Amino acid sequence: MNTENPPTFTPCYETADREIPFLIYFEIIGGIYAFPYGHLLDVHSSLSGGGAEIITLRFSTTVVSIEGKNLQKILRNLGLQKLQTVRMVPSHHLMSKSKSEPIVTKITIKRNGDQHPEKEKAVGHDEA
């Protein structure tokens, strides 16, 4: 008999309840990155060749790409300046999630002007 508790589900994003947050946090393996809303220059939503949705956020010094499925809620909360935290969903949660809930499978953080792809911080759920 398995007496272990199942892993606790952690949603891939959180919103601010009352105030507009000053920072957006990106939780990845190896650390947490925080960027001020005031440095957000533009946001672009697109589809990858494999059908995954991508939200690209360009800050004054950094580009952050969020890849996954059903990312409309994240994009909407970003537009309302309510988005506070984005994190990848562990692979053991991918099958148990509601089909309409956002699933973040990869977050890439790259400094503007950095021509070396190996310096990108990309962490997908398979690496968790």
C-alpha cells in the first residue's frame, strides 16, 4: 500500500489580489527572476511551429519567453497588470490539469543583445 501523499498541485501563475504588483516573478530551476512592470516595453503572443503558445515579454534589458498551452489567462492578467508570478508546471502535473487551465512548459530568459544562445536560461518541464 502506498502511503505517500500525492504531490501538491502548484498553479503555473499567480495574480495580485488587491494592488498592482511592482514586480513580475519568474520561477525557474536555479532561481527566481523579478522584473519591474515599469521596465516592460512590449508583449507579443505567437504560436511555435509545434503548436505551443509563446508569450514574449521585452523588458528594457531582458527578453522573457513563456511557452506552453492555454496561456490566454496569463496574457489577460498581464494586460491588466495583475500577473505576479509565472512558474513552470512539473511534468507529473501535465496530465492531471484541466484542459482549459494554463500550462507553462518552458521559460527562457535572455539579456537583450546577447548573441550567445548558450547563455540563455531555458528550463523545460522535462529538465525538472
